[in-house]
Amino acid sequence: SHPRSVSPSDVPSASPSTNPTASPAPSTSPTMPVGDSIFIGWFPPKGLRHCEGDCNLDGDCADGLVCFRRRRGERIPGCTNDPILPRGADFCVRKEEHSLSMDEL
């Protein structure tokens, strides 16, 4: 029989633990905050921020954002979707939001 050690060993044990390791529960909240959609105007200055519109090109948006050119009334990914927003307006969103469909958000 081998003597039992009271101090921890630097060598991992060969026997598995008797209790399962708890895993974290999946998140129920979005990982990116949802922004409030703001319609600035049909010809706003360049540098629109997240969820601001109307944009026509990615260059209308601030760095790291792209112009989400939506079909009339289509939901804006990552932004609030207020029914009073002009149906033809397009909004600046994060690049990673643009690549997701609304089903995945």
C-alpha cells in the first residue's frame, strides 16, 4: 500500500472525478446590445452611428459599420424596429449584424 499525501501534487491523477463539472447555462440575452433606430434624414452628414439612417453606401457610416440596405420595411438587424421609421430608409449596422439574418439574432 502507498502512503497518502496530504499536500497537492503537481502530477494529475489518473482517476476521474466523481462529480460532474458544472457547465454555464446558455445566455438568453443578446451578446450585442440592440441600438435605438434613429432616422436623421434623407441626406444626413457622413459618419452615421449605429442604427442611424438614411444611408446609401457603407461610406455614409462611421468606421466599423456598414449600410444595411433593407427592402421596404425589412427589419434592421441589431436595432429597434419602430413602425414609424420611413419604410425606404436604410440604416448603419455592425458588419457582423449585417451578415446575420433576423432568425439568428
